[in-house]
Amino acid sequence: LVLGFAFFLCFIMSTGSYVYFQFVQQWPPATCIRSRKPCSKHLPLPIFTIHGLWPSNYSNPTMPSNCIGSLFNESKYPKLRSKLKISWPDVESGNDTQFWEGEWNKHGRCSKEMLNQMQYFERSHAMWNSHNITNILENAQIVPNATRKWKYSDILTPIKAATKRTPLLRCKPDPAQSNSQLLHEVVF
């Protein structure tokens, strides 16, 4: 029975099916440091922004496969565009439309059975509003500061209390200080 279930699970995962969504927010200053290239001139923003909403599965949580569905069409959401420019900007190049197109074509199309393109972007923006990491951390008096450091639990605890969910915090090495990490992403 266990072996049969394992084969079934492998089949489902290999066909591009997904089980859950990862909602990922990024801290733009850490993203710019991580990219090792200059970011958009009007960035980095001092708020957490959306990196993506990614259909995922347990066998390969970072990359769904065999995505099919309609290609990106920005004209579908002119009213949502102004909201996405705040919640989901391209912090590296400043080309928001190209960033949204890449996220939809790589990840969003996999959600076509549950979310069409408009719903995908609307849901992402709504999740950003309801899980506003910037506000949550500010309310806990955790504000980015070059001279102040926090432990993983210092950041995790207020987010978990506010959202009733335990996010994954992804950190990157700080090139300016050895043995120090920068909070890069918060993943639900």
C-alpha cells in the first residue's frame, strides 16, 4: 500500500500538478544586494514587496513543471496595475510589466485550474495586504537598521502571531559583515 501511494505521488508530481501555493515577499534592499547588480534607480523600496505566488508541490517546491495556459496579457487588469506597482514592483530593473509577465509565464500559468490571470494577480495583491510583513514588523518595533540585529525568532514570532501561520524566512549572507545574514524573503 505504501509503495503504491509512493508511485501515485511520484506520478502526480511528475505531471506538473501542484498541492499548495507559496506566497513569497521579498525585502528589496536584500534582493538588490543578492543580485550583485545595481537595482532600479528609484529603489530599493523600504517595504516588503511581492516576489511571487508559486504553485508548488512537495517533490519540487521551487519549480512547478509542465505549465500550460494563456500567456501574459497585461490589458486584462488596467485598474489593478497601479496597485501592483506598489505591491509587486520589479525591484531589480524597474520593468514591472516584464517582471509580471515572467512570474505569470513561469508560475501563474500553472494555477490555471484554480486561478485565471486576473485572479492570480488580484489574489497576490490581496495576500500582500492581509499579510503585510512591513506593518507586522513595524508594529513589533522591528525596523531595518544598519546597527541593529535580530534573531530568527525575533522576526518569526510577530509574523506568526499576526497571521496565524508559520512562514519560512530565507536569509542571504551580508557581504558587508561576515557571520551576518540579511532577511531576504518571507514565504507562506
